[in-house]
Amino acid sequence: MSDETTDPGPVTTLATPIRLDFEFTPGVAQSKFLRGLERGEFLGQRCATCGKVYVPSRGSCPTDGVPTTEDVLLGNSGTVTTYCVVNVPFAGQSIEIPYICAQILLDGANLSFMGLIQEIPTDQIRMGMRVEAVWVDEAELTPSLASVRYFRPNGEPDADYETYKEYL
Amino acid sequence: MSATARAVRPVSIASFAQSQNVRKDDERNEVEGLMPVISEVFGNIGITKDDVDFICSGSTDYLIGGPFSFVMALDAVGVWPPRSESHVEMDGAWALYEAWVLLQEGEIDAALVYSFGRSSLGDLNEILTLQLDPYYEAPLWPDIVSLSALQARALIDAGQATEADFAEIASRSRRDALSNPKAQVRNDIAPEVLLEDDYVVAPLRRHALPPITDGAAAIVLAAGDKAAAWSERPVWITGFDHRMETHSLGARDLTTSPSTAKAAEVAGVAAGKVDVAEIHAPFAHQELIVRRALGLDDSVVVNPSGGALAANPLMSAGLIRIGEAAERIRSGQAGRAVAHATSGPCLQQNLVCVLEGGA
């Protein structure tokens, strides 16, 4: 070993790998929603105070802070409240671009959720479009949103803006 | 009253509630676990969410393994119409401190404080490693039990404690917990029998470790007219302080707790007789260190609730100490009490709250 050392300069990077594994507990209300998906159904919950129906419900009304105890079976159709067309490729992308990502307000629900829109050219998507869920084959249903393959236009006339303006 | 120089606005612990403390709550999510606690803490004094002006919570995303869990937890309260809200990535005792400071300013008269955490969702030993210095300590993954064992060893080597002392504390705590229906570990086992336990990490045997606990807790603070209206026997906070020591474990004398001693001095613990102390000591030997730092004599009843050795819901165990101490005063069992909360490895950060009864 030489007595002479060259100063390599300050350390500017330090890699400290971290990995933690967690269990996930969906809870009572979300478990009901997930079990509904396993049967090919959208199951929500109604707040007894304000009457709003949440899907998926997390077990409480975020406005009133009370438990949501009444289960509500929702229909298979809903309204596109807003959307975007994805044109940017990213790692792990499983759908061919361009595709449509939309907020969908199921009939009877007061909370929209995100869904994939297919079977329509991307330049024809619009706010208010009426859509329906297309499910995977019965044998492939699982307690997961993966049970919904996508949403597609259901052929009904567009919804009136007044019916969904609260949910944008 | 407190010996501190600054003027303290009287603030009352108007209500306290805690969940059943359990090893694993794998049925309910965080919101579902919190809702009954929030409902109870309001229901105790017949108020609603609309009666509090400020909300502060204590929790950590590291327990659930997901971001912004504290934002989602607000669904358990129902923050509509919108109001001032805050969160600390700390035990709820520090959330209580923040609310107390706000009440000191005199702009508001009531606050809800809550905390929650499920320690069962991940490997707690690994999770707690991430609270260490990220460059020199955390990459070695020293677990919390081993670090606490180092502290216990230092205490023994200094001639300040024996393993029998640890067993004595554990035995007493879990025997006292027999009268606490919310506690998780409740039994009556003699210290001599406990000493037959195997070491988990020497010199700590199984009994000297806290249980792994899922739980939640909440307190309503009140000042002014609301304090009088909501409690027939108000429990007043007469001193409150928290202090922190260096991050570097090697730079600390682990047999002492200067941060507790300083907080106790500022909170005015020595200004009067202490009847009851609720000490947040997750590991048995830490009770000895904190007790000494608080300057408590042998007449003080320590941890009648069973303390953290009987139930240690992370992020709530400190807030529960304050709630339990307040309940002793409200029930007339104590006139003056000290509550303590700790955070970080080996008692790095400590909070001291002095409570007194009176009109």
C-alpha cells in the first residue's frame, strides 16, 4: 500500500436499500365492495344523514363522519363526468396508447371513480357520455377492479350536464 | 399550580376515549377503527364535531405502508363545513401539544385530538429501524428490541437496575391492567415466574417487551366557557413541555433521560405533590429511567392503567397516558397527576404533561 493517497472527493451518494412488506386490510365496507366485484356487481353504501351513496365506500360518510350502514346495489351503467386521453407511454403500461381514462358516475351513486373506456375512437369521447361496464368472464371474476375489463358506450343519449355537474 | 414563569391559559381535558387494544384488528380499516372512538369522545360530553374549532391528529404512514393515511382518516370525523386541521407524524400526545399551543393563543376554545395506528400490518422491528439516522445507523438495520436491550444493559452495568427489577415492573403493570378493560395483556404472574422466560435479546426477556398492539385514542380539549360547560370536574393542564435529544445513539448516555428531566422542570412537576404518574415506557427498564428523570418519589402510583407493557398501540400509547392520568383525577383517585409520552429509539424524545383537578 502506498503512503500517498489521492483524495477521491466528498461522498455525494449513498445507497441504502429499503424494502418493507405490509398486509392490507380493506375493512368491512370495502370488503363488501370487493366481494361485489367478485359477483359482477357494483355495491355501494348510503349515508343515513345526507343520503349520499358512496362507491366504493370506506365505511364512513366523509361529510358527516357517521358510519355508512345501508348497502346499495348500483346499476351497470353510468355517466362520464370527465376524461383524459393518454398518449404518453410509461413503464409497465399494459394498454395500447392512445386510450381513454374517465371518471364514471354510476347511476344512483354520488361518487365517481376512474375507469378505462374502450370500443370508441378516442376523438369521440365526451363529457356526459353514457357508458356500461364490461366484465371479465364469470370464471375470471375476482374481488378486484380487474374484474371490470372496461366501460363502453351503452348507446343512450348523453346525460344532461345538470345531472353530473356536482361530480366534476 | 405550575412553577413556570409564563402565563398558562387553563385548558381542560374534557373527554377521553380509546379503542379496545388488540394484537391484530384485521377486520376494520383505519377509518372504521377510529369512528367509534371519535363518536365516544364526543358522546361522553354530549357534543358533536361542530362544537370543536380545530382538529389535530397523530399517526404515521409507515405503519400502514401507504401515503396520506392521515388525510383519509379525517373521513372518520366528517370535516364539513371545512375547518382548521393539522397532523403530526408523531404520537397523539404531540398532536395534543399542538392543539394546546393553539388554545393558548386564545383564538379558539375547543379542539379534537386523535391518534391511530395498527402495528400489526408490517414487521414492526423493521419499520422502527427507519426512524434512525439514515446514513450511519439505519443501513445496519438495528431493530428496536436490540437497541432497547443495549439501553437495559447499560443500566445494569451502571449498577442502577437488575433483571429482577424489570420483571417486577412487568408483573405489576400487567396485574394493574386487570382493572383496565381496554388493555391487551392482563395477567397476574409473579416476577419470579417471569424470570424463567427466555431472553428475546439479553438482558431483555419476553416480559420486558411491550405487546404489539392495534388501537386508537381521542381527547377533546376545552378552554373558557366550554371547559366549564363540558365537565363537572374539569381536569386542567397546568404544565406542558417536550424536549428532544440528539439523533446519534452513540452520543447519548442511555441510562439517563435529560430531555424528560428538562421537560419536567419546565412543566413544573416538582411544584406540588404527584399522586399518579402515567409513564410511557414501552420497555420495562425505561420506566426506571423516566421515573428518575421526573423526580418521582416512592409514594407516586405509577401506571395504574398497566402502561405500555399492557397495551402499546403505536402513535396512541402516549396520548392514552394523558387520558388515563386525566381519568384518575376525574374519578377522584388523584388530585395531581403527571403524564409522560416518548418517541424515537431509547427514549430520544419526551413529553411531560401536568394535570390537576379543581373547579
